[in-house]
Amino acid sequence: MLQFLQLIASGIAQGCIYGLIALGFVLIYKATETINFAQGDLMMLGGFLGLTGTLALGLPFWAAFAAALVAMLFFGMALERAVLRPLLGQPAFTVVMVTIGIGYLARGLVTMIPEWGTDTHVLPVPYKDDIVSIGGTDGLILSMEHIVIIAVTALLIVGLYLLFKHTKIGIAMQATSQNQLAAFYMGIPVRRINMLVWGLSAAISACAGLLLAPITFVHANMGFIGLKAFPAAVVGGFGSIPGALVGGLIIGVVETLAGFYLPEGFKDIAAYIVVLVMLAVKPNGLFGENLRKKV
Amino acid sequence: MSLDGEIILQLNNVESSYGPVKAIRGVSLKVHQGSIVTVLGANGAGKSTILKTISGIIDPQKGSVVYHGEPIQKKDPAWIVRQGIAHVPEGREIFPLLTVRENLLMGAYTRPLGEKAAVEQEIEQVYGYFPILRERANQPAGQLSGGQQQMLAISRALLAKPTIMLLDEPSLGLSPKLTREIFEIIVRINRERGVTLLVVEQNARVALKYADFGYVLEVGRIVMEDPCAVLREKEDIKEFYLGIKESGVRGTRRWKKKKTWR
């Protein structure tokens, strides 16, 4: 039983990472109706920025963490302005191909930067190898890395909730994603809002990367985890913010359990099995929107 | 009533098109401060295009849109909203997943943060016009009925604190009774708040009843303009917009000759 709880706990932590990347997918999808396949690579860039902040610039970990998020916020906004806005009005396929291209480019360019390169790096964190045991020495043991992932994700969710529910700009982001034309009529600066959404999405992905770094490593291909975050977004019902997180948690937990109880190899395909089951049972996903636009 | 106020909005020979398709061909019209002006026309006559051109969603190829003495054509829609021109689009175009209240707040998007208290006060005023919106304040707007959505769309535009409001077929899809109710409130808004109105309509009977001045638009051109009291008595209007046909052979012949009017 304890074993099981232990697995659930680490599954939740893993799921938070998937959930955050899925959140990045969903935000951009909702705002611009395109899918950013470079989401995982934005996460990787976040990891590298954190690495540079701590090692090269000698910042304390949490300062580097914050700096990396801000840097990625601006990077995401610049990406939208420079690469995606000129494609406005092009078919969705064009944009999808461009985001895949951005991903390749990011992975390639990162290996050319000295100090980053093709190596795997360890991001030094102050809470490395700390553990917290609940219920005495033979109770549930949680690693500090997992606790930090869960706590930071929870904080981020609260922050996003406040943003979307209680600030003008947050409500305007939702308004723009629901009815772009009406947003124009209201005088909402739609293009600037889309830019902000890209920035936000990049920052959230970077946050996932920085949280994940202590568990895995920082390297050019760490963004491939995005391939598992995508199923998370689908399970949650593409286009739903709470859905992305719940989807992430489901995939994380199922994957961890499959890795322990099922024969070798099942861990890697667990996410896709969950998606197939979901698509068969509830094609709209858990939180899929059924509300159609009234004419 | 007030056709003696200063002219606040004027279109001079405006031409707009969607790609190669010309939607309006040289439209000129004037709107006096404090008046209710209506543009009548059938489907595809170019009514909505006129409004979209004014609010900057479409840029005209030719001509000018003059507001308070200054040309505003080809400006950014957000800028135009800030100048006091609010648009109530055809088919309401509300934000379906936002609550009614959030929809109203988005109407006030262009207003500075310092006016927050004033905006709250105006939301209360708007609830006074449409009490149902207060009851539904925290429901997603997509759950409202068509009439309620129209009320929300009008209220939302009102929160931009407009000098002039552009209404695109407020009667669309509504019952005659509801249409009348909405028009009565529109008139109240005009009288009580001094908001000038430019209303585009297919429902000539209602529009001519409540408006001060009317234009008739046909395939992108203004073919008639007069105070509504005069328009209501014109034979052509009676026949083709109000459906009152002169009986007898002469009336039928006339009707056949002008069939293109619908």
C-alpha cells in the first residue's frame, strides 16, 4: 500500500510537468487556434536559461528561476511578433509547420552555444536530495524535488486563476480567444493580446523545464517530453485550462504505475494508451467544451 | 426630433469592398448629434459594411468618414472605440463563456483604470435598462436567449461610454414584441443619455417608427433619404418595405415593375 502511495506521489509530480506543458499548448490553441509544436523546446530553453543564470552568472537558484521565466516571457512575445504574426491569415497547417521548424531550430542552435552544447547538465538546486517523510521513518517518503514541483505548480495555477478571473487583461485574453471579431469591436488590442499569450505560454513551459531539471538533466533534447504533454492536453479536452492539468496528472500517474506494475516498455506507451481509450470513450476529452456558438 | 444638432458623423462618397466584390459604392450620409438615423435595405445591400467601415473593421477604398470634423477612415478599431464610437455587431457577437458581467467589463475595455468606480456605476445603470441582465450577471453569456444576448450586446457597447452607437440589425431573430421592447429602450437611451444612434435595419416598419431620419440603401447605393415621417408616407417604401400594396391593376403593374427592390 505504501509502495502504491509512493508511486502516486511521484506520478503526481511527473503529471504536474506534463500538465504545465499541456497548459502551454492549450493557451496558444485557445487564443490563436494553432498548435505550437515547439512547446517542449521552449521548455528546454527555459532549462538552459536557468542553468546559465545559476552557473555562469552565479545567481541564487530562485533568482535565476525568476529571471529565466521573465526572459522566456519576452522570448515568447518576440517569437510571436517576429515569426507568427506575419503568418496571420495563413492556413493553420502553415503555422504548425513553422512551429515544428522553430523546434528543430531551437534544438540545433542550442548545441552550437558554447557551455550549452550537446552535453547533459545538472542544474544545481538548493533542495537537491532532501526528503520529507510523512508518518515516521517507515512512512511515506517524498523527495523535495517532487514537493517543489507540486507546490510551484499549485502556486502557478492560483496565479493564473487570479489573472483570468480578476484582471482586465486576463478577461480580455479569454474574450479574444472566444470571439476575436467581437474583441476588435470592443477595442481590445487583439494582436497585442495574442503576443502576450505566447509570452505567457513560453514562460509556463520554461517553468516546467526548470522544475523538471533537477530530476532529469538539462540537455538539448529534453523538449521531447512535449510528446507526452500533448496527450495530456487531448485527454483534458484540448482547449480547457483545468483539463490540461487534470490530463497531465492522469498521464503522469498512469505512466508511473505502468512503469512499476507492468512489464518493461509499458511506461513509454502508457500515455498513448490513455489517449486512445479517452478518444474512444469521450472524444471531446474530460473538460471538452460542448457549448457551441449561437447564431 | 433633433435634426438641428451639429453633424457629428459624415460619410462622403465611401466605397468599400470585400476583395473584388464591391459592397458599397459611393455612400454619403450625415448623422446629427442626438438623433436616431436608420439605414434600411435588403440582405446584401451593404448595410453592415457601412457600419464596419465606420468602426474601422474594413478600410474604405475611396471616400472619407468624418467624425467631429476629423477624418477617421483607416484608423485602428481600438482607437475609434476610444473616440466614442461603439458598435453593436450583427448577430450580437457576445463572448459566450464569459459571464454577463465580464462581457460588460470588456465593453469598458478602452476606459482607463481610473474610471473603475464610474464603470461599476454604469453597469448598475445598464441593469436598470435591462433588469434581466442583473439576474443573470454571473451566468455564462452563451446561456442567454437571443433577446437577452441582444440586450447584453447593447449594454456592452454602452459601457464604452459612446457618443454615437452603431447598431447592426438589433431586431435580427427576435419576436415582434421583443423587437419593440428593445427599440423602446434604444430610444430611451437616446433621450436620456444623449447617445446618437445609427441603426441599420431590415425591419423597416419598426425602424421608421422610432428613427428620426432614414436612408434607403440598394445594392450599395443610397437611393432615398428623408425624415422618417416623410419616408413612411412614400409609395415605394409602403410597397416594398412595409408590404402595403395599392390595390387594383395600377398597383400590381407598379409592383411588377419595381420587383428588383427586394
